[in-house]
Amino acid sequence: MDRFKQIETFVAVAARGSLSSAAQIEGVAPAVIGRRLDGLEERLGVKLMVRTTRRITLTFEGSAFLEDCQRILNDYHNAEASVSAGGVKASGHVRVSAPAGFGRRHVAPLVPAFLAAHPDVTVSLDLSDRLVDIVNEGIDVAVRIGQLDDSSLVGIRLAGNERVVVASPAYLAAHGTPLHPDALQRHACLTFGTRGSQARGWLFTIDGQVVPVRVGGPLECNDGAVLHAWALAGQGLAWRSMWEVADEIASGRLVTVLDAFRAPDNAIHALFPQRRHLPLRVRMFIDHLKHTYGNPAYWSGSPMGSGPIAGRPRRD
């Protein structure tokens, strides 16, 4: 139990940003919190946090360890809830947020089946590409794609997701196929406006390092569906997620290029606020997404799925 308490303390301090805040919530002295963290770091043989009088900063190892600890605590609390809930049915309202494009194709179609299985639950689905404030806007669970930066939230990995550079066969026949990311400077690249991660460049793995490559072209838009349509129309190269373009890749309407330089997995997560007891209705909704996305038949275009995408999500 001492080890488990150390993990709980580590997650609490990371979420609240100070020893005193974590100590106040638990009703103990800050020195007690500090001793637990010291014991955890000594046992692991690694520095997890850099502590000063003004702030606490996670080390690289601490950030990686935090995600695992959050998952462990969430699984433990879910296990407790499963036992204590007994035969109690899920009920109440769930507010869900998801990116617009992904939400239309891979969240909204799953809601009716969830409601059929849990008739005492209602759902509000907010589809938006803005980064919603989960806590202040009262969101119970948010589906997000890519790196998780907010340590005050708990993240559960739902599925893997790769991003690929695609173009139509007609475009490649007319302009050639780039063999290295540097060659993109000579191509019409369909860029995602001036906002978001793409503004920093398309990501590639070059000589073992993830490198952003700045690209440009005559067309840009802040709507991924438009970039997708332009790529199909032969207007240039686009950097899109597999969940969006896999149908066209399978049918040959789009072709991937620069596959040898693909960036690391850009996984799909469910995020929710730090809570000791996650409401049963929220836990059941997250499980519904995870079980659906964890079924390879869903992504392969089986009738069980709402829409196929290529690639197989790694299981947690």
C-alpha cells in the first residue's frame, strides 16, 4: 500500500502543481507529501520532478511515468466501481467532446448503440476543432487525437492512428512522386491554414529523429474535409490521418508517399478530469468507445464499424 500511496501522491502533485495543494486536499503536512515523493524517486532510481519554491516541473521520465500512473489509478477506481455498483444501472447525462471530422465519422455513429444498451443515460455531443476547456465547460469526456499536454487530466488510449502524405494518382503522374521530405518544397502541398500542429510543419522521422518540415502551396484551408477533397481532385499532396483517408487508399483513389519517413503514432485518447470516482455512465461510455475501437473488424470496414480506416490500433 505504501507504493500505491506514493503513486497517488505523485499524480496528485502533478495535477495540482504543488506539494502544499496536494497536502491540503489530503489533510496532511506538505512534508509528508515530500517524503512520499522522495521515497518513490529513491525506489525507482530516477528523478521524476524538479521541485523549487516557485514551481514543480516534471522531468522527461516523470511525464512518461505520469501517464502510466494515471491509467493504473483509473483502472483501479473502475474496478472498485464495478464491484460497488453491483447491479446498479448507469443513468444520468454525459457530455462528450470530439474533433469535428473524427466525431462525425467515429463517435456520433456509436452513440445510438450506447443509448440502446443504457436507456437511462442521455448524451450531449459537442463536435468542434477548438481545444475545449474540459473542466470549466463541464465536459465529462473528450476524445482527442495526438500528444496529451495537460497533466491535470486523465488520458486513456483508445486506438492507434498514423498520419500519411497522400495524393491522387493523377497528381503523381503529372508531377512525380517525392522520395524524400525535402522534395516537398517542389510540390503543391495542401496546408491546414495557419493554426494547429500543421502550422509548425508536417512531421517526419528522418535519421531516427522526428523533424517538422515546412511546406507550402497555392491552396490552404482550416477544414480537413476540404483538404481531403482537394487531394482527391488532384490539387496536391495532403498530410492526413489514416482514419480519414484509408477508404480512398484501399480503393486506389489516393496513394501514400514517403511511407519510410512516417512520424510516430498519433494515438486517439479519451480524456476526463481527475476524479476519485468516475461516474458509472462516463466509465461505460469510455468502455464503449474502447471496446469498439479495439475490435479490428471495426477498422477493416466490417458492417460492425461505422467506417473503415486502415491500420490496426495497438491494444493497451
